[in-house]
Amino acid sequence: MSKALKDAGISALIALGIFGAMVGLPTVVGPGGKLSLDPQPWTVAIIVAVVFFGRLGIVLWQANRKPRVKAKSTTHSKYTVANVAGPLLLAVAVVLPMAGDRYLIDIGILVMTYVMLGWGLNIVVGLAGLLDLGYVAFYAVGAYSYALLAQTFGLGFWTCLPLAGLLAAFWGMLLGFPVLRLRGDYLAIVTLAFGEIIRVVLLNWTQLTGGPNGISGIPRPTLFGLKFTLGDGPDTFAGFFHLTPSITYRVAFLYYVIFGLALLTNWVSNRLRRLPLGRAWEALREDEIACRALGINVTTTKLTAFAIGAGFGGFAGAFFATRQAFISPESFTFIESAIVLAVVVLGGLGSQIGVALAAIVMIGGGEVFRDFNEYRMLIFGVALVVVMVVRPRGLVSGRTPSVSLGRGGHIAADMMSEGHG
Amino acid sequence: MFVTTQNPHTGGSLAYALQQLINGITLGMIYGLIAVGYTMVYGIIGMINFAHGDVFMIGAFLSLIALTGLGMLGITYVPLALFLTLLFAAGIAALYGWTIERIAYRPLRGSFRLAPLISAIGMSIALQNFAQVAQGARDKNLPELIPGGFKIFEENGFVVQLSWMQIVITVVTVALLGLFTWLVTKTSLGRAMRACEQDMKMTSLLGIDVNRTIGLTFVIGAALAAVAGLLFLLYYGSINFYIGFNAGVKAFTAAVLGGVGSLPGAVIGGLAIGLIEAFWSGYASVEYKDVAAFSVLIVVLIFMPTGLLGRADVEKV
Amino acid sequence: MAEALLSVDKLTMRFGGLLAVNAVSFDVRAGDITALIGPNGAGKTTVFNCITGFYKPTGGRIIMRQPEGGELELAGMPGFLINQRAKVARTFQNIRLFAGMTVLENLMVAQHNTVMPNVARGLMAVFGLGNFRQLEEAAIEKARHWLDRVGLTERADEPAGSLPYGAQRRLEIARAMCTDPRILCLDEPAAGLNPRESDELSALLMSIRDDGCAVLLIEHDMGVVMRISDHVIVLDHGVELADGTPTEIKANKHVIAAYLGEEDPEDIVEIVA
């Protein structure tokens, strides 16, 4: 017990050092711009006390804990997370707009967008094991491609969507080609650099992109030509179906569009996983050198993963542009790449259902905390750290083999390698 | 910062270039100090400490707090105030460094590469917002503490100036790096660090406390970053909670450019980035200066994947 | 004497100041099991890595004879092409299986190029186009064949990482054979195997040879080497010491000296006699 007290005491002292100055002595700008300090001793005292008792509790709990049993390497249960949660979530997702609450549908759109981005990045990071910290670049390319195509050529959403995806995929190949042979962390920093370069270019190339003012007046998607405005003429959704015009219809339609796009991403990923290409990606993640010795062109394989992932990012970007009807470089910061990457890692690499769950938890959670405003991002950062420390392999870890002779089981995550880029 | 108040295009070209050189080297020193922290941590445990740039930012804030406090207490003798501030900022930042490693990285060591990375990103976001919540979101400004300097030479009306602040930065950086090199090459801690870099398991089997060594690596890196923060505060006179991200990415770029794991590489990388930034701002456009630095990084890595001074990692087949 | 399938001609490999391989020349003949032996640090794995494309040699040539006539220069060719075009497969000293994938999946990955000849076909398969289905079934059949050959059929759906050591070695060989090679290069295949497993390995290698695939192996287990090799090459400090049949090598006093560490071969004759 005395050891625990000593431990807690040291933690409290450290907390004093860490929080004492930054929290306890905030600088305030007085009249005339002069700086002074505004001491907050009680806040610091409370924090230190919390740390002391918290650490005491943790140390005592750990001393009394039973050792954990190691999990089996393969499980053969019929009920995996994918089997149970998957259809459930799907059902919820389909009926969500029927609830009619516009705010809820908006959150649904937001979550669905990140689910799609997560599934797209999952191809790159989860399946192929490539460390990409600049995914937001493809999101931006998709968004701006659509906006510019719509503005310059007057093309509609459905025409531009595949174009945006193709442009993003092409961009992915261009970016990927010189750098994909770099080792893991170098690849990470280079992709991050790419993301930042694109953001700065978008911000400053005012002639093309409108600079910080962005591009507005981006057309909304139509349903076979029916527009979703608030009027009720024959060419509008409301008019055609003889309903009272309501903004909810447009929002619900947007929701189903992103839902459809996300499902497309999911379907393609799942298909690819069972095909030689997906197997090659996973083999690449496990051991690149062995792949080379088996005649696999590692560069091409990496490029396809990168490009396909980029393409889906582009689709999502085009959707984002049409949903907001306005885009600016503000929306394409590194934080977005970080959030999507966190969704993928938190979900458990390579797991589709995991990514979906992670997106719901993270983005949904973010919305729940929206009222906390400035504390929101702080909580987000802390939550990321906590979740990673507690469950580094993610929510749904492990993988199901893509081909089997008999009854395939579910392989535990401990067996898997996470890839070195 | 008084050196950029002159019109860049009226003066003589040599003088102008020289001024950019001076500015670039100064900026490069600050980046170099931060880069050393990145490269040390990467060299020893193979991870990118995403939160390191934000420790630099915290260091800058700690310096601001100390200086404001000392001012309020009536201690206005500049050298003394700066000395006390340096100890304060470096000391508290060292605590930050140690705690960050202990909480966010150590539990994940040896597992899985991506988890510590996400944890680091989370820590970075947490630190940025912590500073925002605790100290406010506005820019905080500090009046010039070390004003003036002297003319080096003049050409066609353009005066090349070297400020005292720039000299202070250079002296402090060189002194700290010298101290640090001594630490790494001559002390037992330095040997332990280098041993851990080579083979951690073996090092621990030889009785060296690996956890402590790694913890101290973070501590030293954090302290250096805090000094960089103090220098930044004094040089630019204005800080906010976001400076960590920008400086952090550039300093990491510098570390990678120089070859991750190489200490002289970090310094050279820092100087390179500082010079690129200064020359690009001076001759091309200020808006794209970050792009210039990143582009150089990408080009270098394409042709020299291990950086300028990095060791070629020969993977055993 | 069978024709040389692979000719290594004055192969040299320099790492900075270190000359790891110094103008080594030898032939690997079709229908032979060729063994590359020598004390540790002799440069054997370096030669291997040059042949299989993991190192780019500093000098010399590596020529592979094609069945239709014509030659391929392997030195400097990217590793994956050496397997794909020249049909040279290899295993690794530290086993490199895809641990998180099943035994069957490992064998399927090896047949990647057959089932997916190019990216276009690969993408078409997403939409059910092309003859992907037949190719995949043929691949599963070949995998099954090799599973039977190495006795791993029962464990086809287990993760490769959970297999016992001997089984992992056999899987690695089966995986390499699934690429339909003309030469199988094995880096210390008998390391860590008990006598019974060594016998099984010997039988497997000889049956592979009899099926028409030449075998080149690095090995320290002299029992295995002497028992199954048709042709032995001895390296020491990057230089070729001897080249001949197992019987010839056993009697070669330079070889004995290298292994026993004696300076003067004449002393060895005294000891051995």
C-alpha cells in the first residue's frame, strides 16, 4: 500500500508540473496588449487530486488483477461480429431517413461519409499495409474536380462522379509511382507532405480554385432529372410525386446517395479481397520480400491499392462537394487524414465491419460532444490515445481467410502482420 | 523581427542573398533543435513522435508564462530572466516528454506499428487543444526583449543586418548541440542510447534499463524542443497553439531529409529546410514556402530514400 | 553430362569495402541437385541473393538457359521477374511465410501470376468477367497437389504462423514449387530439423529433382548434402575452393582444411590419414 501511495504521490507531483503552469497560470491579454497572468490555483489543485486518487486506484486495481489468458489463434464460431452486427447496422442504415428528423439524417450523412472514406483508406492501409497519412488529398481532388467540372462545363453530379473518381485515381497513381517503394515511415511523411502541398496549392491558386473563398454554387444531385428544390413544379421531386415540398426529401436523398456509394466501396473491397489482387495486397502486408520471391510485381500491386483507394476517396470528395454546395481548403486539412486513419486503425485493419463501427463511434461520439465545443477536440485526442493503449489492434481484429478447402475459421490478429509500407 | 522590413527588390542582389542566408540559417537552427528530438526518438524506438512539434509549442507557451510571471514579479534584467525561463521551460517540457512517452507510447511498444502512430496523433491533437483551452485561442504577443543588432554591410541602399537575437539563437543552438553531442558520444547514457538503437533486446539483457534510457531520450528531446520554443517566441514575438503542427512537420521533414537516426543529419536537414524556406520566401513567393520545403523532401526521398546522411538499411534476406 | 541450366560466371559482390563474393563460377545442371557449401561467412547466401535478384552483383554474369533456346541475364534483373520469367524460385533462411494467412492461401498467393496475368484481368474479375473462375479452380488443384506432396492437406485452413517448425519449412517449399520453377533454390532447408524430418526433406527434394526441377541448395547438414547431391560447390571467404561430386569433395584436402581451420593443408593429410 505504501508503494502505491508513493507511486500516486509521484504521479501527483508530475501532474503538478504539467498542469501547474499551463493550466494554473494562463496568460491574459490586458488592455493595450499587455500580458499578465491570472492564477488558477484551485483548478490545478483539483486536477492534481484527481491524478493522485486515480493513480492510486489504478495501481491497487492492477495489483489485484488476475492474469489474462491468451486467446486462441483461430476461432470457428458461426457468429462473428460481421455476421451479427453487419445485417443489423445495414437495416438501421436503410430505415434511418424514415425517422424524418433532419438533424439525425445529417449526422447519418456525416457518419456514412467517414465510413466510406474509412473503407476506401482501408484498401490502402488495412489490406495492403501502406502507411498513407495524406488521404485527404484525394478527397480534395474529388471535391474540386466535381466543383470545377460543374462550374466550367455545366455537368451534373452523376456525370461528374465517375470523372472525379477517375481523376483522383489517376492522381493516386501519379503520386504513388515515385514514392511507393519507400519504407513505412518515410512513406507516411511523404504522403503527409503531399496532403499539405495540395492544401496550400488549393489555398493559393486563386484563379483556379478561388483560394480561401473556395467554390460555391455547386449543383445538387438529381434523381433521374428530378430536382430537390422547395418548389413543386413538374420537374421537381415534390411536384412529380405530388408531395408537399420539404427540405427533408433532399437531405434523405443525399443520405441514400452516400449510402449507395459507401455500399459500392464495400462491395468492391470485399470482391477484391477474395480475388488474387486482394490476396496479393494482404500478402504484401505480411511480407513484401516473400512476395517478390514469388514473382509478384510489388510496385504494380502497391500502385493498384493506392489508386483504387484514391478513387473511392475521390467519389467521397465529389459527394462532399455536392452535399455542401460549397467547398474551401479549410475542409481538407491534415486532421481529416488523421481522423480517417484513426477510423481504419480503430476499426481493426482490414475489417469492413470494424471500420463501420469505428466511424459510428468516433463521428457519432463527436456529434454527441458537439455541445462541449472547445473541449471536443481535446476529448477526441485523449480518447484516441486511450483507445489505442487499451485496444491497439482495434475493435474487430483478425481476418477471415479468402479461400478455404474445408471450414474456414477466423484468424486472430496476433498472427497477422501490419505491414511496413 | 526587424530584419524583413525592407523592400526586397530595391537593394543589391548580393546583399539580399546574404540577408536570406542569415535569416535562413537562423530559422534552420530552430528547426534543427526540434529535428534532433524527432531523429533521436526514431533512431531508438523506430516511431515518429507526432506530438513532438506540440511539445515545442508547449515550450513556447511555458516560456511566455515564465517571462510574463517574472515581469510581474519585477525581475526585468533580461539575461537573468531568460536564464530562469530557459530552465523553467526546459524542465517542465522534460516532464511533458517523459509523461507522453510513459502514457501514450510505452504501453504500445513492440506491438504493432500503427497503434503508436495513432496514439501519437491523438496526443498531438490533445496537446494542441489543451493549450487552446488552457491558454486561450488568441495569438499571444511578447514585446521584443533582445532588440537591435548591427549592420554587416550595405549594397545599393539595402542593408544586411545581423540582429542580436539571431546571434543568441546561433550561440544557444551551437552550445546545446555541442553539449548534446558530448552526451551521446562520451557518457554512459549516450552509450546506452546508441546500444538501444542497435539492438534493444540485447541491451536489456546486458543489464541496461531500456525503459529509463528511452524515457531520457524523450526528456532530452523535449527539453531541446522547449528551448527552440523559447527562441521562437523571442525571435517572432508571437505564438499560438497551432505553431507546433507547422514547425513539427517541417522539423520532421528536416530529420528525414538529413537521414533519420543521424544527429548531424538532423542539424543539416534543419539548416537545409530553413534556407529553402528563407530563399523561397525571399525570391519566389511567401505563400508557397511550405510547399517548397515539402517538395524538396519528396525529391530527395525519391532519389536518396534514406536521406542525405542516413544509414542504408540492408534488410537481411 | 547434362547441359548447364544456370551458369554463374565470375560473379562478384562487393559491399563497400568488403568483398563478399570474389569471381565465383559454377554451373547448375538440369536434373541435378547442386549443393553450395562452406563455412559461415563464405558468401553462400550472398551468391543466392544475387541469383534470385535480391542483390545487384557488382560484377560477373548469371545466365539462365531458356527451354526454347536463348538466354536470360539474371544479374540486375528485378527479383520478381527472376521468378516470373526465368522461373527461379527460392526459400529463405529465416522462414518467410505469410503468417496471418492460411496454408492454402499461401499456396494461392504463389500462383498469383497464373490466376491474374495482368491488372486489367484482375479488375475485370471484380465484375465477374474473364475466365477467372477456371483459373482459380486450377490453382486450387495445384495447391492441393502440393499439399499432398508435403503432407499438409489436413492443415490447409490453419494460419501458417501456427504450424510447427518442420511443417513451416515444408510449406515454404510447397509454396515455392507452386510457381512452377525450373530451379528451386533452398537456403538451409534442413536447419533445425530432426533426423526423421531431414530424411523426409531429402526424399522430397529428390522427388522434385526427378520431376524435372533442378535444385540448388545451401546447407550445413553434411549428411543431407552427401546423401542427395549430385554436384557440390565449396566456397570459403567468397572464393571457390572446389567443385565436383560429393565423393571428390569429401577427399579434397583444401575443403577439409577450410572446415577444420587449419592453415596448411599438409597437416590435415596427416590428421585425416
